[in-house]
Amino acid sequence: MDHYQAPRRDISLLRELEPVVAKAVDAHLESADDWYPHEYTPWSRGADFDGVLGGTPWEPEQGTLAKAARDGLVHNLLSEDNLPSYHRVIAELFTRDGAWGTWVNRWTVEEGRHSIAIRDYLMVTRAVDPVALENDRTAHVQNGWGMDYGDDVLASLVYVTFQELGTRVSYRNIKLQCGDVACEAMLNRIAKDENRHMLFYRTVLSAAMDLHPDRTVRAVADVAASIRAPGHGAPGYARLAQSMARSGIYSPVTHYEEVLQPIVRFLGIFDASGLRPDGEQAREELAAVLEHSAGQAARFTRIFESSAPSNPAPVH
């Protein structure tokens, strides 16, 4: 679906939104509470690996992290690992000037902590094969990443708003399944960052909705119909995504109920009045997208319930 074609990197829109961005950046910085990944890593559980230091080779049975939580962490870590590409893309999109540039750099500072903390945790607890993880990171970063919406500022704002919320939700759900107080503390801290990032983008997107409702509704409709995770190109993505869906970390139900609906509702798209015909058409298409997403969620629930054991073993 490719209805809305913005000018190449819409400078006029960036300038129009600059005052909102400046206030949102100030609010973000005022509420910022820096944290340090090393404080969340259970170093006492660690031991040297084989190789240069001649330690103990990794074996699958060494890790005690639940498979669902492990798959979720690996998926999110591989996504976080592509931060160099993300920084490049949003710096080119939003520019490195003024309040936009301040935000891009601050966002990068905060996102960088996530991959550091998750990798250190996975290595210290020997939850994953370190060689395979590094090979996957290398392949993913080498492939780079590009925004699916090119230089479309509005569509990109919609995408990052959805994405930050989805990431926050996934970290919360991994935390609920990890069964380790150290991992819970780390994920709680990371999820807090992701929520603050979502609030920043949502604030700017809401201003865009006030300024250009028809264009914004079109962007929301197009992105909601085509959104995919930034880590979609990572090795093993399909398997990890299926595992996350089955465990409830991030499923079609999660996507519909906890990501799409809340953002659309916050923007007040279905309550907006005075839309032009193109905006009305976009709203109708968005309604169809949401109906389709609701259907996918319902089908997933039926399949999941029918495949669950009728007499599950008690959980101890």
C-alpha cells in the first residue's frame, strides 16, 4: 500500500514540528535518569570461555533461562545490535540540526545501553552460544537497515511510535517469563527507556495529527498495514518471532490489543472531524486494517487454544 508520497525528507514539516520536538526533548532530558549496564549484570555467575583465556567451552545445558525468555532476548538483542544503522537512518531523516539532532543523539545514547546490558547478561549466564550469537550479530549489522518508508517523515514517525511501544511490551513480557531476579531488574530498566522513547514520538506524532490530520491518518493507515520489526532481516528471525508469538511475548494479539489500538485511540483518529475526502478514505482503510488485525488475533487465539494440552501439567 503506497498512497501517501511525501516530498523527499519533508524539511517544511520538520521545521513545523521543531518547537514541539524542542519541548519534548527538554521534558525527556529533565526526566532522564542515567543508568549503568554493569550494575545489572550478575558478574559473580561468570567464568572464562574457551579460546584465548582457555576457559570452559559453552554447552547448551549450562544456561538455565527459560527458552521463551531466551528467544525473546536474542531477538531483541539482534534488533538492538543494529543501532549504528538506526542512528544513520534517523539522523538522515530528522537531520542532525537543532532539537531534532539533540533527540537523535540522546536516543542513541540510551538505546546503546540496551544491547550492552542484554549481551553481558546472556554471556555471564551462558544462556546462548556466544559464537553463534556473534556470527548472527555480524551478519545482521553487515546487512544494514533502512526505513521501509524511505524519507517519508510522517510515516517514519508513525513507525517509530508503534515500534517503541511494541518493544516496551515485549520487554515487559520477557520479564514476566524469565524467572531470574537479575534479568527482571534489567528488563524493567530497559522497558522504562522504551516507554519514554515512545512518549517522545507519540507527542510529536500527536502534534502532526493536529497540524495535518489527513496526511497523518494516511501515514497511520499505511504503516499499520505494512509494519514489520526492525530485526526482520536478522538470522533466525522467523523462528524467534514464532517462539515469541507462542509464548505470548509478542503475538498477533499483542500487536493488535497493545500496540495498534492504543496509538490509534490516543491520536483520536476515529473521533476526528473535518477530514477531507482523502483523509476519510485513509480512515476507512485504517478501519479495515484494524479489522484484519483483530481477525488475525482471534485466529491466533483459536489455534493456540486448540493446540494447548487439555490437561496441562501443573506448574511448580
